[in-house]
Amino acid sequence: VQDWILQRLWVGLFDVVVARELRSTDVQRAENISQLLGLDRIGIRNPRDQFAIEDFVMDWPERVCLILDGFDETSMDKCSPFVQAVIRGKDLTGVHLILTSRPSPEVFRIAPLFESRVELVGFMPEDMRKYICNVLAPPMAER
């Protein structure tokens, strides 16, 4: 997310990038867009601004990237029906979803739900960033 803010990653592809940790119970229990994106926790002064962000996500999902980190630290059973629907692509359709995880049986069960799967092994952190930029960015740019 920091690289996107500094315009070093996904320049021009997204207007909203949100990263949330799936091990967090507030993410697992999210029942709507506002809770999943953490809008209920960032101190928005004007409630209309929160609705504006929700409306943007619904109206322009292709301009939104949602990163759900640490799937291996939870399970689908622990996630609310809304979060499960997002992971399965049945809710927030059109939003670019990146689900991070270490290898696990549950990850392999849900892998067919995703367009791409990238496994990073033996990379230094800077090399991982370059690899992700090269592998994931072009297909997203073509949409």
C-alpha cells in the first residue's frame, strides 16, 4: 500500500487500495463494505464521506484493490458470510482482490476461485516486489 501511495506501484490502475489482516476479528466478522474496509475505524467526521467511499466501491469496483492478508491465519469457517462471499467473488464483484497466504490445504481448496496464483519462494523482499509488479500488474492493466 505504501508503494501505491508513493506512486511506485499500480500507478493509474487504482483510486482506492485497502489492506486488511484476515486474522483480525473485526475483518473476519465484517458484515458490510464499511466494516470490511475499516471505514468504521478511521474516524471519518462526516458520515456522508463514509457513504461516498462505499458508493465509489460499488460504482467503480475496477478502480479498487482490496488486499486481504494472512488467509492461512484464519479459515473460511471463522469468516462472516459477507467476507466469505467477497473471497468467493460473489460480493464486491469487480473489485481486485489479492489474498495472501502461506501454503495450506484450505488455500489450495479455494485457489480455483482466483484468476491468478503466484507462489513466492526464495526471493529477497525487493525482488518479491519487482516480481509482483511484473506478474500481477499487466493483467490488471488489461481489464
